Amino acid sequence: MTAPGEPAPPRRRLGIGAAIVVVLAALAITVGIGIARGAGAPAESVPTASHESRDAASPASLYVHVSGAVAVPGLYVLEDGARVVDAIGVAGGFAPEADQDAVNLARPLSDGEQLVVPVVGAVPTAAEGGGAAPAAGDGRVNLNTADAAALDTLPRVGPAMAQRIIDWREANGRFTSVEDLLAVPGIGDKMLEALRDLVTV
């Protein structure tokens, strides 16, 4: 037995040192495993464009149905403020037969919109609700056949108002006169007068 104040025998010092090394090594391994697990965990995020369910989308998301001449048609979730170019991009881009000049890539999108990319040479079809298209050379927008893109070209009609016009048409049937626009929420007498000469039924 070593007297107080005397140095520990070499063998005892070696045993204490080995124990300390083992403890430090175990601690280093534990810390290393924790760091590795943290680095490998996927970040939780909501995709900006996907076929995910509505429950997975954030409140600032737009649901857009991209169809027609695109690589991967389908329902996509885009960030609020997205434009047509974003929808075409997430749908895989234009198909080879797409009429790219017929699409306004800069137009803002609205929630619930269907974006149809036509093929070259395609004749525009009537929207739901039927009705004849405007006469050749007339230049006016037909309220019964126009899609959101066509309505968006009218003065004071943005994506939201264009969608309201389409929603009213789907809920109530054909517009029988231009004055029926007064039944669309947000359209008053002044706006009707601004649109009267630019639209037809």
C-alpha cells in the first residue's frame, strides 16, 4: 500500500490512465453518433409543386390543373403568386407539339385554375356551358366560352375576377346578356360600362 504523498506505482497509474482513455473514447463515440443522426434527418417542408393532398399544402398555396400539351399533365400545388411559366415548369415543360405562342407565360395564376396548353393548329373549344365563339374579326371576349386567360385580358379583370366570372357561369349557366355581369360579385355599374363594348354572349 502506498503511503500518503508517495507517487502511485507505475502499474496503477497505467490502469487509471487506460480507464480515462476508455471513458473519453466512449463519450466521443456517443457524441459522434448523435451528430450523425442529426445530419441525416430530412428537413420537414411542404413541396411547392406536387401531387400531394390538400392537407399537406400550406395556406398560401395555389392548386392548378395543368393539362394539354405538357410533358406531365396533372394537378400541381404552387406557391402563392406563381405564374404560368412556373406551372409549365413543374409539369415538365412544353410537349413537342405545344403551341407555345398561344400561352402567356407571364400571367399570374389563380387558385383552382385549369391551365390548358393547346397543340399547334388546334381550334379553341367552347368552355363548359356551351355557346358560340365570337364572330371572326369581332375581337370581343365571349363570356360563355372564354377561359381565365381570355378574361384576364379585359381591363380591370385580374385572375381573381376572371375566376369569379367562370364560377358564376358554372353555377348559373350561360350569360344571356352582358348585363348579367352585374350578378358577379365585385362587378358594379362602372365596371360593366368599361366592359360592355369588349365582351359578348
